[in-house]
Amino acid sequence: LDTKGILFMTDSLLASGDKGEIKEGLVGKGYFPQVQLNNYSLKWWPKADSMVITTSKNNFNFYNATANLEGSLVLRSAGLFGNGTLRRRDSEAISKSIKFNKEGFVADNAQFKVISDKDANRPMLLGKGLTVDFNQTKGIVGLAINQNTTIDDTLGGASMEFPFAAYKTNINRAQWNINAKTIAMKGDVKSSTFTATAEEQEGLTFNGSAAVYDVEKMMLNISGVPYVTSADARIYPDKGLVAVRRNGEMLPLKNAKLELDTINLFHRLKNGNIQVLSRTKFA
């Protein structure tokens, strides 16, 4: 660090300067990526093992300028951490705890979005309260809903939303394969729900154990669905498969079974071709 001035205090140190650099490499057990610092200022608390670095524009570039952090850096003996918005061409993570490693980064309690190349204003995926394990070398991103995370209820709790499909889910694990252009999800069918977000669907919700979102086709293919409740019926999709295309339109369920009504289940029908329209309507 080239400094213009350093102030030594009993418990900490203040410094600022025009230029500085974090050099790539392992120091002890901590890995540090290469970062160029311009017009920086820092405060270092040696006993707390914490050096907070900011720049005049709060901008830092990582991984050959493929990632940009708008926020601040925290340098510790364990490695380099970030707080703020980390942007890539294909995604964006907002987190107060980002840990940088050799192959990418891990962001805790993050808001994460996968950016669409078809519509800049509508992301492919919007996640809240996620742990994001981004391996840019392999092109694989692990997404997990942190069950212990408390999120303001006005935001609807931790979830993953697919704005193009107009569906959201609380399924607890997903993996975004950047090259294959898929987002695959797995969870416990008892607690994993899929909910339509379009107003005309009236909050249609059902359980499922897995799903794959096809980024190219904008299709959400859900499996392990025990049944879908619509109006006064339980609709059992064939092989437990439900497909949703753009704007929440569920593809017709072929060879489906029906039970009416949902309380007494008096009537049973099979070999149905059923179109679920909303929480209160099916044809």
C-alpha cells in the first residue's frame, strides 16, 4: 500500500493513499485474489484481525475484471471478504458477507439474481435469503435457502422466484449450471411448495420434490407432485409431473386422476385431460 498518511491509534490504524494492491496467493490458510486499489482509505483493527478498505467510488474488480464489487472489502488472516453488490455479466449478488476464494465466491444471506439476456428488467431467477456458492471455474452455482435466516416478512421470507414462469418456491436446494442453462432444484416434498405469483392464478400452491428450470425455453418442469388442489378437487398429475411455461401457464395434465370433493373425496375419476387455470378454476 502506498500511503499518503497513516494515523496510529492505541487499538487501530487509519491510512489512505492513491494506489495499492492485494496480491494473489495463499498466506497461511487464507487465499487472496488479486485486487487493484485506487484512491483508497482503510481502518485496521489488529486485535480484531480486521482491515476494512473502501475506495472513492466503492468499486473493486476481481477475477480478470469479470466480477465487480460495489461496497467495501474486509481483509482478515482467513482471507478476503466483501460487503455490498457483486456484479457479473450473468448475475448479481447483494450480501453483507461475501468470501472470495480461488474459484469464485460464497455469499451468505444474499439476494441473488440470474440476469436474462432477453429482458434486462426481469431476471431469470430472483432469490432471497440464499447462500450462494459460485464456482466460476466449473460454471456451477450452488443455491441454498438458509432455514435459520430471519428475513423481514414483508418480503415473503426466503424463496427462489422465477419471474418469467411467474412461480416461486421455498425448495431448499438448487444448482445453476451456467453452461447447460438449467437451474435444478431438490427438496422434501412435505415442505417444498411451488406457488403461482400471477394475480389471475389466485395463489395456486402445490407441493413437489424436485424441479428443473430450462433457461432457454423458460419452462419450469416440476416433479414429485402428489396432487394439485383446484376449486373443490384434488388433481393427481400422471407420474407426478407438472410443466409451467411463461406467465404461469400450466400445460394440460394428461391421463390425470381426480378426486371430488376435497373434504369427503366421494367421487373418483381417471384418464382425465385437465387444464388447471387457478386456485379456484380448472377445466
